[in-house]
Amino acid sequence: MSGGSEQARKTAEGLEYLTGFGNEHSSEAVPGALPIGRNSPQRSPLGLYAEQLSGSAFTEPRSHNRRSWLYRIRPSAAHPRFTLAADNGALRSAPFTEAPADPNRLRWNPLPDPAPGTDFLAGLWTLGGNGDATQRSGMAIHLYSANASMTDRVFSDSDGELLIVPERGGLLLRTEFGLLSARPGEMALIPRGVRFRVELQDETARGYVCENYGRPFELPDLGPIGANGLAAARDFRAPVAAYEDAERPTEVLNKFCGNLWTATYDHSPLDVVAWHGTHVPYVYDLRSFNVLGSISYDHPDPSIFTVLTSPSDTAGLAGVDFVVFAPRWLVGEDTFRPPYFHRNVMSEYMGLIDGAYDAKAEGFVPGGGSLHNMMSAHGPDRETFDRASAAELKPQKIDDGLAFMFETRWPITATAQAAGADHLQGGYDDVWQGLERHFRA
Ligand SMILES: [Fe+2]
């Protein structure tokens, strides 16, 4: 382990957090830095600049309104002109028009290892997505593979919030709001427009990112489930204020309407000494998800595993859902217990964080992913079908893996690099071949 990653890991282990999703959080790194009783006093405490960061229109309903007040050493407005970055690397944005939307079932192996010196931002590789970043609708799926920490540069995404799912290696996220640790088995959520830097806690890091152009993720309604269950608001952790007082050149990369724009500041913009509000980053341990399911027969639709949802203007129709398949018991009687065969109007991208998934015996590997687009037929493979159809139905603990899904309302169009990737598996259709005819009239 390099000295840098060891330091990042030690820093990550000692972090403190605030708890509660959607709370009106507040934090100050220096006592007295946070104004009391007003947001923008004539002179802010300690000579700080007050600045509001809005994550929703000023006038959206209170239940959806998001904003934070930041008290910083320099105002964000004091920055040099942004220019287009030399290129966007392997980062792409909606609308996705490089390749036709494909009705076939697709599956990828993990990304190949990156060149030495590749940090999180340089290691982002876009698989595909939908919608239009400029219309604040839809989503993109990115993977990342990195072997270096970001140094003297920070990233912010004006196009959407970033839901980061580490699969290999821990991340130390240094944000304007403070520090977060996100290790495999956890997820991190960076709101739209929040600047952050990613340092590696291990030699390498790999994982998935859902870039949500639409309404910010929120906890799903629970309906008849009641007041508790699924992801608990109190299990989401927000950072405490921590600031960099660094007068050194720092590159700020801003993803704006699909392109990376760059400006070199003469200071670190991670200089927020105190803050309060609701537009804040979070980290959440996926294994703390309270899994609910059938205790009689059949099993519920996978929406029962929704951790966070980005609602659309149509009730119940998500722009994108983040769904986790966490360890759980299966006890259904006279029930085919793996996920059933189905065709879905929604489009499903699945990734695997650890272990195996109960509908696929092989080929779906950690760091890889599968895409089952709108109305594409899928379900258990032959081996899984045969085994589950003959299994003795005693209570069974599924605890050998952690898979997740980004499920979205619109078809996902792959990028050219994803449609033509060497790590795109050939012959994925074959997993459903050999499903024998059993019909007897
Ligand atoms: Fe599915």
C-alpha cells in the first residue's frame, strides 16, 4: 500500500458523521462559524462568505425543496474563466446517440485495468443512459477504475447527482461539506454541483456510478409497509464540516451539459468552514438495508428492494430507482424462488458488488454488469431454473452476494465504446438456450 492510500484509509477510519436522510443538518469546523438565527448576516462570523447552493427551484414544494448555506473562506464566484477541457476522456452524456438503442440482452465483464496514474475522474467510463442532461431528465451509467488519488483537482457535476457504488477499494471523498468514506458494500451520494475530490484508500478502486439528471434521489414511500422498513433514514450519514485552507493552484473540472470544463483556481474550493441545509452528500451501508419479502408464497416485485428513488411527474414512475439485492431469507412455499422470467417496461442495469446473484449461475461477475432493456425477456438461466424447480423448499438464506440495479423509465442506449467493447460478452443469449420444453397436453 502506498503512503497516500494508507493515510487516506486512516483518515477514513477516524471520520465522524451526522445521521439522517433529508434532515436539516448543520455543522461547523470552527466553533462560532455558523450564523445563528439568519442565513446571511451583514457580516458573517469569522470573516466568512455566505453562499446558498440550491438543489431545487426556489419555489418547489417544501417536501422537495433542497438548499444548503455554505460559509466559506472565498466565495465560489471568485473564479477564473472556465474553458472546454481538451477532451472528455471516456465520459459521455445524454442524449445518447452514438449507437442505436439495442433490444438485445447485453452483459459486460469488468473494465480492463487502467493505465498507471488514472484517478477517479480520469477513470470514469460511460456505459450508456437515457434522457437529456440539458433537460434535467434521465440518467447515465458510468463505471470507474482508478489507481491514483485525485491531487490538486476537484470535480463537480452540474448535470446531475452522482450515486457511487464502490465494488473494489475504498474511496475517501473530500467534499465541500466534509469527508466521507465509501467502501465496497456502501454507496455514496454526491448532490448536483457539489465539488469533491476522490482519494483512494487502497491501491486500486473500481465501481459503478449512476448519474441522475432528474429529481434528486429520495427515500421511497412505504405505503402499507408502514412507518419502518427498507432503508432507514437514520442509517444515512452526512459529513461534518471540514475545510482546506490551501493557497495553491487547484484545477476545478465542471461537467456541464455533457462536457468537462476546466479552470485553475489559486486556492482549493473545498474551503467551507461551516454549513447547514438539506442539499448534502451521504454515505449508506447497503448491508443495513431492511429486506422485506414474502412469508407465504411467491415473491414481491423487486421494487420491494428500492433503496432510493428519483421520482418523475407521474406518481409511482421513477426516473431511476436504486435497488439492492441484500442478504435475505427465502421461505416461500410452493414458489419458484429465484427472480421470475419477465419482460419489463422499465429498463434494468444490474451490477454485482460481491459474490454471486441468485438468478445467474455464472458469467455475471463482480465489477461486470448486465443490461436488460425495455421489454427484453430475461430471468433465470437454465442451470438456475433446473435447480430451483427441483429444490426442496426449506428456509434458505441468500447471503453469498450483494447485487444492485439501476432501474429506469426509459430505454438505455449504450455508448459506442460500450457497444463495441472488448469486455462485452459474446453469447450472453446462450444462458437461456437449452431451457427444455416440458409441456405435456
Ligand atoms: Fe429484470
